Amino acid sequence: MDRSEARVELTPAAAELVRRLRELHGPLMFHQSGGCCDGSAPMCYPHGEFRTGGSDVLLASLDVAGVAEPVPFWMSTSQFEVWSHTRLIVDVVPGRGSGFSLEAPEGVRFLIRSRLIGS
């Protein structure tokens, strides 16, 4: 399996939130570490604010209508091993997520939904 294969998509609600956050914060990035607390939720940061390295996999560069540049979606290698058979769908739901993710003050949080690849 090609580890760089783009297997992440945004729901329309998530894409709209990404557009709003881009206007407020400039270029963005996502990272999903799988750690404690909100680790199962994708975290949205200003591009480059979260340092990625050899223990991270770039799953996708998301093209979002109305956003000038692709939004990279990173995941820790250990999480990738668990999620490697799925397509990730980034959605947004009401509620407070992590204080570290840019959407937290908006009263919503990003959430991962998934489906098996090929289904």
C-alpha cells in the first residue's frame, strides 16, 4: 500500500470550518496523534505550528474550495498502522474539543468518521 495515498476527505461542514479558520489564522494543517484526551480527534493548527518528523505519515494534502493552498493531514505512524485499512472522513460536530485545536473557540470540534477502503 502506498503510504502517501490520499485517503482523507472533508464533509461539507468541515470544509466550511476550514475556510473560516483559514481566514482567521492563515495556512492550516491537521495532525492526529492517537494520544490521550482528544488524541482520537484530528487537531487543526496553523501550518508549521505542530512539528512533524520521522514518526509521522502525510496521509493527504487536502484541496479545499476557497482555500489557496492544500491543507496537509498528518498522522503518527503508530496510528497509521491502526487506521491503514480505512478512509478517514473529517467532520465537525457541536461541542468543545481540545484547547490546542483552532476550532475550540468556535464551539465545535473536528471528528473522524471512517469507512473501510473499497466500501
